[in-house]
Amino acid sequence: MNKNIEKNSFFFPMVVMSILFFMVGFITTMNNSLIDFLASSKWMLSFSEKQLVNTAFFGAYLFSIPLSYLLNKLGYKTSAVLSLFVVSIGFVLTYPAVGMGYTAFLMSMFLIALGIALLQIVLNPYVLALGSPNEAASRLNLVGFFNSAATVAAPIFVTMLISAETISESAPIEVRPDATNVRIPFLMIAGIAFVLCLLLYFLRLPEVKEQVADKVQGSSSPYKYPHLIFGAIAIFVYMGVEIGIPSFLPDRMRALGIDSINLFGYELRGTGILSIYWGGLMVGRLFGSIILRKVKVRTAMVFCAGMAMLFLIISLLINSEVSIILMLLCGFFNSIMWGSIFNLASEDLGEHTKRASGIICTFAIGGAILPPLMGALQQSFGADALTIGTSAALSCLVLYYLYLILFTVKLSNIRPHHKK
């Protein structure tokens, strides 16, 4: 009876968290989907320059540790309200920024990302604390489903409202799309974020408390937990995987001379193809929220990372449309990774969980560092950048998957030794 009452009391907060996870996923993926549009606009961006959109956005996660102290001081609800307010202001500032050039636009994206970083720091530990620790990974994947639903919608949003048509990079400058096309759609998002900010301010949400850490193995600082640090590194390389595949997929298609793919009788082009990748994450997270109630997190992680790595390797060895389809399917296997890594890295931390969330989210900076480094590797091949360079960049993902397997099997089990 008490368990049913507890589940009912957590139902409404989980609904609110699902809505906020949707917003995080939408904005993050929209940012990634803009890369090709901005590169083909009159800004004339190079291979490495267009990846700076990821750098500006995920660079904000460097501030996650100080933001986690803010979370400790303000609590979950107030921090979430503040984060949504910052996001809305950031989108409003894109209006003048795009008229000032690419650098100013990147600065406005950085402000938006600061709000999203704080929101991420709030959402993950809050969901972990909403119920039984044994079902924590399942809950994270359930709200992750709504995050992924947003990632499917975002590329469609970019295609319909921002980059209505695909323009070849070889087209004359005067016929290329104008970057100022983002102004009105971005103002719409600013309005939605502000409305959510006001609604959340007036809503009553429980201020949950984390479980007390194990007194025998506990430490006075979260930095003394090895599995947390290794988990943060796992998030770093995972972001290289999640962002790397959709970032380099368009170049892989160009290298193979493929401008569209046919799935179930539907011809998909441009950012519409990316919706298949993000759709795989969405379906996988819904499936994972169910499976992880029965299957151990570590077992599921090793299986998914292994399958994704296998699909990626095969996709790089063949030169046909099947190569693209295999890369898109990696999205399904990537689906449970963020929630599972966060869960494994947060185990046994108790009162350190809020600060740990900041540490883990800081390492989402991998989304800012790894794609540009891969882009630099790609460009280093000169005339062969589109062909050999793209394959070399995507090959880096194999190393990322190997680390994720190592973390899951070995590193996530390491705990600090108790000093008598």
C-alpha cells in the first residue's frame, strides 16, 4: 500500500521531468541539425568551422561543476526555473546575434547551452531520487524516451522552418540560404521556454533527498570515488559517439555519392535522414526502460556497445546505401548509454549525488571537443577529406565504444578503500 502511495506521489514529478527532458533533447539536437544548414549558408564554413556549433554548445558544460554548487544551494525546482529563464534569454539574443555574424551567433548558443547544462544537472539526479534505486536506470531511460522524441522532431523542425530546401555547397553565394532564417523559429522556442519557466515556478514539486552514502566506503568528497571519475570520462567519450555519428553522416553520404535513402517506400533527404538516427534512440530508450527492470544495467550496456561498434565497423567496410543504414541503426544501440552510464557513475554516492551530477555533466564537453578534433583529422587529409578523411574520423568512434565496454565491465565497480 505504501509503495503504491509512493509511486503515485512521484507520478506528477515524472511527468514534469519528461517535459523538461523533451526540451533538452529538442534544443540539443536542433543545434546539431543546424550544422549542415549553417555550412551551406552565406557564412561559407569549412569542415572544422561548422563543428564549432558543437564546441559553443557543449563548451557550456565546462561550467557544470560550479553550476552543481548552485544546485546544492538553490535546490532542484529553483535551479530548473533559473535554467529555463536563461534558455529563453539566450534564444531572444539570437535575433540580433545572427545579423552580427557567426561568432556572435555562437556566443548566443553558448548562453542557451548554459541554461541547458544547468537543466541537465537538475534533471538526472532528481529522476534518480524519485523512487527505488533498483529502477533508477529504468526511470532515466523512460524520461530519456521523451528526450529522444524531441530529437526526432528537431531535425524536422530545422528542415521545415529554418532550412526549407537543401542547397549544394558549390552553389553561388547569392543563392545560398540566409542564416537569419533562424530568427523567428528561435523566438518561438524562447517563448515556449519562458512559459515553461513560469509554469514550473508556480508548480509544487517534492524536494527529494538522496540516500545517505555507505558509511564504510563513503568519502568526504565525490572526487574520491574512482567509479564516478571513470564514469565522467565515459560520458565524455559517449558524447563523441552520440554527436559524432549524426555530425559526420552527411559527409559519409557525400563520400559515397548518396543524396537520399529509401526506407519502406519513403525517400528521405538531408536532416530528414537524421530523424531515423534519433528515432532509434527514442525507440531504444522506451524499450530500455522496460528491459532494464529485468536485465542488469551492465549486461545491457556491454551488449549495446558491442553491437553498435560492430555495425559501425561493417558500415566503414562497405560502400553502399547499407553503410548509411547501419550507421543509423547505431542510434538504437546508443539509446540506453547516457542513462546507464549516469546510473553506474552515481551509485553509492548518497549526499554527493548533486555535486556528482555536475562532475558528470561537465564531461559532456566531449560533445564540444571530440567532433571538432575528428573534423580536424578529417580535414588533414586535404583533397581526400571527404572520402578517406571522413572514414578516419568515424573510425575514432570504435575507440570510444571500447572504453565504454571497459568502464561497464571493470571501472564502474571500483570503490574507494576505507581507511581505518
